[in-house]
Amino acid sequence: MVIILVGCQWGDEGKGKVIDYLAAKADMVIRSQGGNNAGHTVITEDGEFKFQLMPSGILHPECTCIIGNGVVVDPIVILREISQLRERGIDPKNLIVSERAHMVMRYHPLFDQLEEDSRGDDRLGTTWRGIGPAYADKVRRIGFRIGDLQKEAFMRKKLAFVVGNVKNPILTKLYEKEAYDWESMLEEYMGYAKLLDPYIKDTFPVIQEALDRNANILLEGAQATMLDLDFGTYPYVTSSNPTAGGALTGSGIAPTKVDLTIGVYKAYTSRVGYGPFPSELTDEVGDQIRERGHEFGTVTGRPRRIGWFDAAVGRYSARVNGVGCAALMRLDILDEQPMLKVCAGYEFRGTRHDHPIANISHYKHCTPIYEEMPGWETEIGAARCWEDLPQRCRDYVDRVGELIGVPVELVGTGPRRDQFVTRGRKLFD
Ligand code: IMP
């Protein structure tokens, strides 16, 4: 069975926890896009694990974990994550990095920062991890693939060209910065090559073999639909396609092989970085949710912008991705709220819109149309089954499901692995 898991808002929906839940039954977990701009937290009996590049299934030793061709890999970061796992007694020998995956090179984070600075007030609020510049180089066909690390002569020639002829002139002439010494860079990357060598493979035969034997394969999405390069609030987006389509090109799995797409939603909305956010809360309710939910970026530490659940976004994401069932996470963060609002659609210049408006200058100025619902004002962290949840809480979940047009099958009631309510749908069984 092949399941794609996608974020359906602006990221940080709690995907790591759903992935961890599914990874326990998966034979293979694949990351297919993004890079170390992602931050997935998994909490187990052994404590908290924060991953940026590592597929979340890595804690299950029998699960093959693949960093797919569509990911941009910073070798420094993946090596750090490997050694952090080792320090905690976990040997990630179940990790495979696709030979075709591109690398975030030493200069990409610097270009990310310089480009952001040059935008002034129009900056995007990127994570400064070099993600955009790395994908741009991939498209310009001057990117380095992980497999290039295994070809020293090729690396030498290409670094001389890319660093010497492309990057350094821009750095020195446009930004008045120091040039890179590509020869010492070669030495540095050959060091990474040695350490990463056991993990680098052509993942095509590995994935095809798993498909042939009907293995349980989970495609672990990073970022989210509203940050998608095509379907998000461009240009306030990431530089990959975190939608279901991107999961396929980023792994080499054909659309006909997919059995189910699970959409992950948070019970409210958050966004990091700039760009339109119609249901944003700038009052004390937003502050309360931010504090209770510890809504500060796992990668950058930035406070996240908070808003009510936006069902127009939810409906759109469900359709773009073909979501078959939804996971509604972090419901417990709303435990103290006496009254809840859900944005059912928008009004713009006298017209109702049921989906986000493609023109972001219009989207920025639309007015949310809210439905109000009473809160449950009870702690739900101890609930173990659907019936344990207060009626008002179940009503909220069901209304969200109705509005987005997809049944909610999984509900997150707290940060721990066991704080999860499922409604009986079989996944990977
Ligand atoms: P970039 O991916 O670093 O280029 O950042 C582009 C936009 O995507 C910024 O608004 C980031 O805050 C946002 N972003 C990137 N990755 C994540 C994520 O994993 N969660 C939430 N927002 C993200």
C-alpha cells in the first residue's frame, strides 16, 4: 500500500507525529521534497527527537528510510543528524540517500540571506537554509547531486566552473563579498563523501522492488500545500512542490501506485514568514494559542503567526492533493477557548469565494466569513477513543470534516505518541 502524507495548511501541522504513527507499520518511509527547512518533532519513550532531513521512520529499525531525489540535502546537516542519532544509541543503517538528490552547497545559505536582504520590505521570510538557491541551481543545471560526491574528478571540474565562474563573480561584484576558494571546498566535500558513502544509492531499484512486493510505503511530506511553489501564495512559498504531485516526482513513484493521500491539518492555523493569512489572529486569543501551543519555529525559533482554522484553505488542499482522509492535530491546544471560529470562505468585493484566491493582492484583502462554535473547555489529553472526547469537541471535528469535504479519521490530543484518537479506518493493515 502506498500512502502520501501532505501538509494542508502553511506547515507545522503535526505531520511528524502522524508519520511516526504510520511508520510503525510502514516498510519504507520516503522524504520527497524540501530540505532542512523542515523540522519534524517526534516524541517517544526515549524523549524528543527533532529531525530536519532524516525521514521520521528512522526510529523504527526495520523500516527503510529514503531521502528521495526531490529533496535538497545539506551534507553537513544530514551528517550531524546521523551522529546525533548515534549518540543516542541509534545506528541509522536503514537510511538511504538518493544519488539523484541535489545538495545544498556551502554557498546556498549565504545567497538565500543576501537575496532576502536585497528584497528589503518585500522579503519572503525564508528559513535561510539555502533551499531556494539550491533548487534554482538544480533548474539552471548547475546543481551538485549527492552522487557527484563519489566522482572526485567530476567534482573538481564542476566546482571550478560553478564556484569560479558563476558564484564568485556574483558574490564579489554584486554583493561585494569575499570569493570562495573552490579547491578547499573540494577537500571539504570529499570529507563528506567518505562519511556519506555508505548511505548513497540509486533509489529507483530499491523503491521499485518495494512496490513489486506490495510493501507499505509512506511518502512523508514536508512543508505544506499553501507553501507549494505553484499552488501556494506565490511568491511567499517554498521552492518545491509539497503537494501529492511533488511527492511522486520527488520519489519516482507512479500516480497509479498510490492508494491513499492523508491530509494533515492543525485544529487552528499557523504560518511562519510573510504572506497573506486571512484568518490570522492578532489579538490576545492568538497570543494564548501561541503560548499554549509553543508555536515557535523548530528550525528558526521565530514566533509563528496564529489564526483560526481556515476551511477554505482546507477544502482547497483536500482537492489539490486528492485527500482521502484527514488528520486533525493539536486539538488540545484549543481546550481553554470558550468560543471557536472557523473560516468557512471569504468575501472579496461583494463576491463569496470558497477557495483561496490565486491573485494574492486580492487574497490579502479578502474578509473571512466565520462560523462560531462553543469551545469544550475541558482537557482532552487523556482521551483514548472517539467517545472519550467531549461532545462539543466531536462537533468541532465533524464540522471541520464537513467543511473541508473529507472525513477526519485521526485526531491529535497531545504531544505524546499515545495521545492520538483514531476512528477505525484501517491504514497499512
Ligand atoms: P524556504 O523554504 O526556506 O525558502 O522558506 C520559504 C517560506 O516557507 C517561508 O515563509 C518559510 O517560513 C516557509 N517554510 C519553509 N519550511 C517550512 C516548514 O517546514 N514549516 C513551516 N514553514 C516553512
